[in-house]
Amino acid sequence: MKTILLPVEEHPSIEPTIDAAIRLALAFESYVEGFALTPDPPLLVSADAFSGAMITTDPDPRSQEERARSCRALLENRVAARGLSRYHDGVQGASFGWFDSPGVTGRDFLASYARVFDVTVVGRPESVSDGPRMGALEAALFESGRPVLLAPPSGVRKLGENILIAWNGTPEAARTVAFAKPLLRRARHVAVVTVAGGQASEPSGERLAHYLRLNGISCEAHDVEPDAERGAAFLAAAARLGSDLVIKGAYTQSRLRQMIFGGATRHIVTEATVPVLLAH
């Protein structure tokens, strides 16, 4: 994982999100590129009852350029304090750079630009109604073809030493495991966890563990009892095993079905207290 994309926005959770990207970069001597994830210009308008003038509803009076400069300062101050070098030809170790765009860099830009990075790091949404962070997550997850590292708002003390794979046998889960191989090879401990009754299809968790061992990754398989939410069962297992990273295939049910009935991904996306690597 040598290239990391980091959308930066002005939000209380941005510092732990930056810290997660830094920790990943230090582990792999990666390049981190930030850009300002700025909101689109306000589309909602209201008409003044007396003059007929159209009034925008954007509460932030600053220009897009001012917001972008603030985002850049947030990143550069944080990474410099952690010892990352500004990128240049021949730079050694972890480095960082900034994509400076004169235009709006919103979700559509994120979805396409993430395709040329190994992973995108975003902050965990606080709820399914957390529009900006949920929007960024879904743009990167569904449109980039690349994995997303979800950073919890509580911060990251360790990353990838003790990994839990939330396995249900689906293509999305298999794809995420493949993306995660660089992390899995560095881990001290890997657990493949399946929830009883939650296996969508074969192969089993034990078969996945066997496959990983053939790839030189030491791991073990665990079956756990279901919870009211399958996602809660995975997170409870992660807490019990001391996992500092969860690997999860995202939205193996349709998004519409998850919106109506809930699902493991939705629960993990809004409740995880450890980083989660997701792919669809």
C-alpha cells in the first residue's frame, strides 16, 4: 500500500483520520496525497418575499479557495509534526503531497481520483444520516474500485498488528481479503471470524484460513454466535480478540435492502471503534 489518498475536510474527526493515514504510511513507507473535500456550491435557494431576490442557504461565507487553504493547513501541520517528508523525486520513507485544484473537489472527483491510489482513508460516519462522511465513503467505496480504510473518531493507537477478517463467503469479502494481503502479511495475528447462520455461501472460514496459510499468513478460524445485528457480533469478536483492524466486504446485500432492514456493513460503518478496511 504505497499510495494513500486522503480527502481532507473541516470536521472534528479529521485529525484522527489524518493520524490513521499517517500510521499506514509509516508502516509501508507510503506516499499520502491530500486534497480538500469541499462541499458543492449551495443549490438550495429561497426567494425574498419582498424583493424576489434569490438567497442562498450556505451558512459558510468563505470561498471554496479559502476552505481549501484551511484543509491544506490541517493536513500539512499534522503530517509535519509526525515526521513525514514533503514528496520530491528520490525522497526516502513516508512522504506527503497536496493536490491543489482551483475547482470544487467533491464526491465525483473523489470517486474517480481514488482509482489511481492503493487505498483511500476517510473518517467514520457518526450515523447513516451523516451526509458528508457517508457521501465520501460511498463515493470511494462504490465508484473507485479500490478499498477504503475507515478511521474511527476515537483515534488509532495501533493498526494491523492484530487483524480480524469478517467473513461471509461473498465475492465482496474475497475481494477485500485480496486487497488486504499487504496488511495481512505484516500482522502478528489474523483471525477469520464467521457468524453462525450468517454465511452467505461457501467457502467456509476454515477454507479461507487454509488459503491464507498457504500464502504464508498465519491465521485461525473462529465461529461466533449471532447477535441482534451480525455487525455487532463481528465487533464484539474484535473487542474480545483485541483486534486493531477489521477487514470487511461492504454491502454484500443491496444498499436498498440494508437501508430498510439493516445489515452488518451499516452497523460496522457507524459503530466500529477500530479501523475497518472495506471494499465492494
